Amino acid sequence: MPLPVLKGAAYALIHAPQMLIHMGTTQSGERYANPDSDYLKKLPQHLREFDACLAYPPNQVFIGNATPFSLNEAAKPWYENPLPGASRFGAFGEIMPEDELLGWLKISDAFDLVMLEESFHTAITAKLQQHPLINDFDLGRLGKSATQAEINHQINEVHAEPLYYQFNLVGCVKRAHEYDQALTAHVMTENLVAKATATIALKNLLAKNNIAPQEIDYLIECSEEACGDMNQRGGGNFAKAIGEMVQAVRATGIDMRGFCAAPVHALVTAAALVQAGVYQNVVVLAGGATAKLGMNGRDHVKKDLPLLEDVIGAFAFLVSADDGLNPIIRTDIVGRHLIGSGSAPQAVMQALVLDPLQSVGLTIPQVQMYSAEMQNPEITVPAGAGDVPLANYKMIAALAAMKGMIDRSEVNSFGEKHGMPGFAPTQGHIPSGVPFLGHARTMMLAKELNNTMIIGKGSLFLGRMTNLFDGVSFVMEHNHGQGAAQEGVSKDEVRVLIAEALRSFAATLLA
């Protein structure tokens, strides 16, 4: 049976400060409970301009223009020390401004629900025409514009969701049914954002890895949204809807849910399907959640910080049959938080880290890099949640020390050797282990990394169906097959090949 490999990884960030104000649940809840609050009045003073968002070091790491390890040397606070020469496009994807996202909402709309005001529609059409990944199929879906009067009528009389850009009303999303609570204008906007942002990530995956849409066999969508109607609120299917956007006409797909653990569940499933020979090319992807924009905003404003939770994240990964070159996903090293595992930190780490490693004769220190919850500490520490990645490294190290695999004196330094700073936005499923996959793949192709463990955790109790916790993990390792590594290609030559591919893509962007 063919071994599964990670053949490509792509990421996207979409700057969305206006959606933060109007659709983030922290702000929406405050507006409902206390519409005249000081917090809401101060919000605009703490929003970042797109250029500041673009040059923010963790964001540049997310799209592959810098490594996670570069953050160790970067001046802090990162938000006061922008990265010089920051680029919108990176090795793994892009950072998109909010106006283009609104255009992509219109492109992603299959039921004429999105209305864009005439002048904005004209401007964004012209701007999107310059995007290197857009095509005639996409532009043809921009459709017609609407008058300001038509938009005002929908908002004031029919409960449409307003769309803003730079504090100006530029459109709206209509409700999809007269009284179905699963198809309200707000829910439709959330779902269209998830669809559009995942589409942007998928387009980057295809372009940067020279994959034709027709080569995709199966898509697994693993965001934290759910589409359906009042008879089946989470019936789906985001996966096929997103595949349709890139004309992956030979693919089918399914949605997979598991809160923050879903991406790792999906990747293990994709690897199993490829190894079993059911499908050859499986894409795992997800768009982001508007609900989590500005989630910790109260604490950030209180401490006079910028609202760093102003980006919507998205990713897409291609899992394929072994090509002798790309990193192998070890389906025999899969950690599982069982129903009977318990939720104590030690029990969780034993189930996700120790047990799967010991089953194949490995120790915890033999894994070079661990990637669990890669939340950006500049977001979580001011909110009182601490440095989440660092806390995970310490728990893993404590377990290793308890089992005699490392000395207790090494616990505090374990993260420096086997981890990295967090650099992902707090979008639930987005930071859950998988942001490191693109960097790990690059490092393995260059023979700079032997293996990594990707860990996803999920809070199932949030759905009020169970008090259980969830988690799953897998190991990805350098390919020792018949590809470049065995044919005598040196580390420097692999780097040259990667650099040439990036230069080629950059030339496409500038053409």
C-alpha cells in the first residue's frame, strides 16, 4: 500500500477590522448587553491599518516569509517592531485586505445573497482583476451591483447583514429564508466567509504546488462553522462548495467537525484514505471564523494594545501517495484521546504524545519538533490565558522527565529545543498544530528536520453535549524513499530548487 505524504501546504490571512467590529461575538455581545459601553467607543482607536497587519512578524511567519524560529530573535513586542520589507505574498500563501474579501464573498455566493454597492463593486472588480490567482470563472461570478437604496432597504426592512469597508457601508448579505434560523443573514455571512477564505487558501495550494484542480479526488473541510437549514442545521457540504469554486470537477468531499482538533482528525483521515488506495489526492482545508475576531478585545483595549485578532485564517493541505520526496505521514503513530482517557493535563499528554511514541519504540526527545496549540502569545498573554505553546512544551517535558527520558533540569528548556513560539491567530481550529506543517515540509525537503509531531486538541464540552475533552496527533517524518534524498541531491541543491520555485511564483505575481 502507498504511504501517504504531505505534498503541499498553503495558508491565508484576511485582514478584517470591520468584521471584527460588527461580527465578532465579543463585540456583538457587548453591543447587545451594553450598546453605550466605553469598550465599543474605544474600538476604532485600536484597529490596525492593513500595512501594520501585513508587517506584523507572526503574520509573515504564517504565510512563509519568515520561519517560526525567527520570532525568537525578533524585537518585542512584535506589534511595535514591524518586519522590514514585508510582502503580501509568501511561500505558502497571502495576506488579503478586507475589500478583496468582500469581493470574494460575492464570487462565493451561489444564491444571489450578496449585494455590493455600485461604486464599490466597480472598484473591487478592477482590483481583483489584478490578483494573480483570479480567473475569468471567478470574475464572471461577481455579477451585478446594487444601488445604495436597495442595500438600505434590505438592511432596514428585511434584516440583511451590513458589509462595511473603512467604516463605509458598501453592501449587505441577504437572509436566505424568511424565518429559518439556520439561514439568517448573519449565519449566511459567517458561512460565506468560511467558504470564501477556504477558497483563497485552496487557490494558493493549487498554484504554489503546480496542482491541477482535476487532480483532486476528495476534499475534507474541517472548520468550526456548519451549513444547513432548519431541518439539518449542520448537514453540509462546505467541502464540495469550495471544490466547485476552483472547478475541481472530479472531486467529492465531506465536512468533518471536532472543534480545534478537527484539522488533525481530518489529516489522519486523509492519510488513511490515501494509504488504503481509496483516493490518490486528498485536500484538507478550512476557512476562518468571523465570530472569533476580537475575541479577547476587551483585555487588549483595557491594556491599550492594538486589536491583534483582526485576521481571519485559512489553510489547505494536499495529502497524496508516496512520491519518494515529500514528508511521510506516519499512520502507525497516531495519538488518540480516548473517551476513558480523562481530562487531566498528564492524561491528555500521555494519550496524545507518550502512548503513540512508545507503541513504535520512540521516546519523547526523539521527536525533534512538537506543534500543538500555536496561538500567538501576544494575543493570549494579555488576556490571561498565558503562553499556550510554552505551556504545552512544559507539559510534554514534565511527562518525559517523569518517565526518565530527560533530566528534570531540562524541563524548562525543552521548548527551546523541541518547540517554537506561537504565531497563529486565535481562530480555534486554525492554530491547532497545523500552522507548522508548511514550515516542517520545507525543512524536511532541505534535510533540516527529521520528524515532527502535530497535535490537535478540542473542547467538546462547548457544544453542551458532553463534558469530554478531545485530541489527536500524528508524526510526520522526512522521506527516505527514491526521491531527491536518495538520488544524491544535496541540502543546498534542494534549497536552490525551492528558491527557484518561489522566484518563479513571484515573477507570476509581478507579471
